[in-house]
Amino acid sequence: MIAVTVAVLFLAAAAFLFLAPWPLLNVVETGKTPEYPDVTPRFYQATTERAFDAALHAVNRLPRWALVAYQPEKGEIRAEARTRLFRFADDVLIRVEAQNGEVVVQVRSASRIGKGDFGQNARNIRAFFDELDRQMRGSSGHPESNGAP
């Protein structure tokens, strides 16, 4: 009986340590999720058409991501990102719009199920921005972003 109690306590402690680093969220949005202060909108010195095209290419280059729909006239791209292990689906909405002579790209990633995402939605946004920055470099060899790295 003591061994069972110790085992249960050990598993509970391990679960707490595993889950503690992540806030209990299932939606992360650039600039609107205080738990992830590094997940902010990106600004580019480019046309909205160039940024939108680069965002489409970024979605198509990311592993386990699928393009669902896009509306250039609204500056919106909808995608689905699947987790590596259990293939859970997260819905990703990307908005590209002109703002004060620049282009701003904002992203929202939301889990379809569950109350916590173990940080996956923030990872989705970071991965998208990493690939978008690569796409925006294009042939010039230097990033055009003034957003967070």
C-alpha cells in the first residue's frame, strides 16, 4: 500500500512539473496574450501584396501545416497546423494589412480541443514568423522586418 501511495505521489509531482511551465491556454494571438510577451505582430517594409504572398509561401513550407483558405482582398489566410505526436489540429488565422506606411502581420492560433495546449499555439506562431522572415528576405539576402526576432 505504501508503494502505491508513493508511486501516485511521484506521478502527481511529475505531472505538475511537466505541466507547470505552460499557461492553461488554448488560444494565442499576437500582441494579445500576456502569457507570451514575445509573440507580437511583425512589421515589414514591403507592399501588402509581397507580404501576403510571402505568408502564403510560409504556410506551404511549414511541415504539418495545410492551407485551408485565403482571401487576398481581406488580407486573410486560414491554415491548419497539426501537432507532431497526436496530430491534434490547431486553426491558424493570419492577417496581413497596411498600417502607417508598413505592413503588419498578425496571427491567431487556436486549439480545436482541450483547455491547455502545452505551448503549441505559441510555437505555431513562432514557427510561422521564422518562415515568414525567411520568405521576406527573398533574394535580397537581408530581412525587411523590424519586428521581434
